[in-house]
Amino acid sequence: MDRSKRAPEVRSEAKETHIPLAEDDGLRIPEVGSWVEDKYRLVSLYDKLFSTGMKKQWDVRVYIDLYAGPGYARIRGTNRILWGSPLLALQVPDQFDKYIFCETDQVLMKALKQRVARLFPHADVEFILGDCNECVDDICACIPSQKRHRVLSVCFVDPYDIGIKFSTIRKLSSRRMDFLFLLALYMDANRNVVYYTGLTNPKIDEFLGTDEWRAKWEHERCSGVNFPQFLGQEYAKQMETLGYLPTPLHSMKQVRSDDRNLPLYYLALFSKHERACKFWDEVLKYGTNQISFDFAT
């Protein structure tokens, strides 16, 4: 499927997704920018579309969150406490069959465990403490075997920077897996472009999984392409080498800050399945402020 052409519409009814609010429970709650609420809304909507749309197509549906956090987030400068991505994935109407949450911070992981136990005591959840780049084998081991069941996973990748290694994504992609990816190309890569493009810096090599990007960047830079756009295009090309469908920049959702309207990151879907791309097209419609739209069940 060429995603430069819009996928055909699919039918049914859905309404705007609202992020549940929480009360302070005494556990760790990090502060985030107000734009995070829009990100959570889009991610939550995709979770619902995916979990419902795929429930009759696969024996086991798995949700993986590589940067899970504590489950709650407070909007900076307010008393608004939002559910984070792990809890939003747990509250979908057609719950996933298994959840795998990875988090590096022990305090945040403890808070997440307590919140999941309180709010979703019957969910099948595996908790993995550590850096996802170092724990990728443990994550893969938690995914049910494909020898006995038809298993499809969706992996949410939500880092603060571009520290996620392509080798990690490559290993995860050896299973049947879609990726909903936050590409921190403005909030990290663009701010550190001089440092990251240094001849001895391996950051972009590890992010893209190749060291052949430098000559391409010099050509694109001279053509007027900015660094985040270049990295977004190159990342999508690298995902194609793993068998994922083409993902042009216009199919990614650019998220901007509320205070100065500066671009922060791209939210992108990488999938080998045309139907998942249709779901993402529907999410993008919501991202253009359309209140209601169609999706498959």
C-alpha cells in the first residue's frame, strides 16, 4: 500500500476520545506540558481502534509500552492529573489479551504497578524494569509464542529523546508488531544538531541503524530540508527495510507546544498491515479537529 494515497474509508461510529482525570494518590506524578493531553487523546483513540478492529482477526493481541512511566501525569502549572498511556491502553472497551510495560525508573515503576493493581486488578500485565534497549530480549520473551497462537502486538514508543536504538526496533519487529512512535526530532535532534552530526558521535547511527546518513544529510541540507524532516524521512525508509509500509511525513502527526507553537515531535504509525494504516488515517482526521468519524469494528 502506498500511503502517499489515502486509504479507503471504513465504516462504523466513534466519538471524540476524552482522557480520564485522576486525583492525587500520593504516588509519583511527573509534570508534563499541556500538549501531552492531545498526544494521549490520539494514542488512546488508536488503541481503541486497534484493539477492537483486530480482536476477531488474531488469537492474541498484545500491547507494549517501552517508556511506560507511572501511569499518571500532571499538566504543568495546573491541578489536572491525566491518565498516562499504560492506563489508557488498559481502559479500552476490548481489552488487549496481554500488556507489557517497560520503565527505567524504579520509583515510577512502583507507582505504575500500584495503580494498575488498583484500577485493573484482573489484567494480564508484565512489568519490566530497565532500559528497553537493554531489556529487549526480556520484552520479546514475554510475548506469547506464535507457534500456538496468531499473535499481533502494537508497541508504543514514547521517549523524551532519540535514544531508542534501531537495533531494538529491529529485534522487536521480528515478531508480528505495529509501532506507534513518538519521533523526538524537534525537541531533541534539532536542538542538538551540531552535537549529533559530529563525526565521532554515534547517536544518529544508533537511532537510524546505519552510518550512511551523513552524505545524504549534506545533500538534503543544501536543498533546504531541515534536520527533523530529514531524520523523519530516513527513519521511515529504515522501517521499510524491515518490511513496513511506506510512511511519508504527511502521514505523521506533528505536535507543537502550546506556549510558543514550536514543533516538538512527530507521532507516526509503522505497520505492515493496510488495515492498521486505515485506522491511523482515521486518527489523523481527528487530529484536524473533526469531532466524529468512522472506524472499523
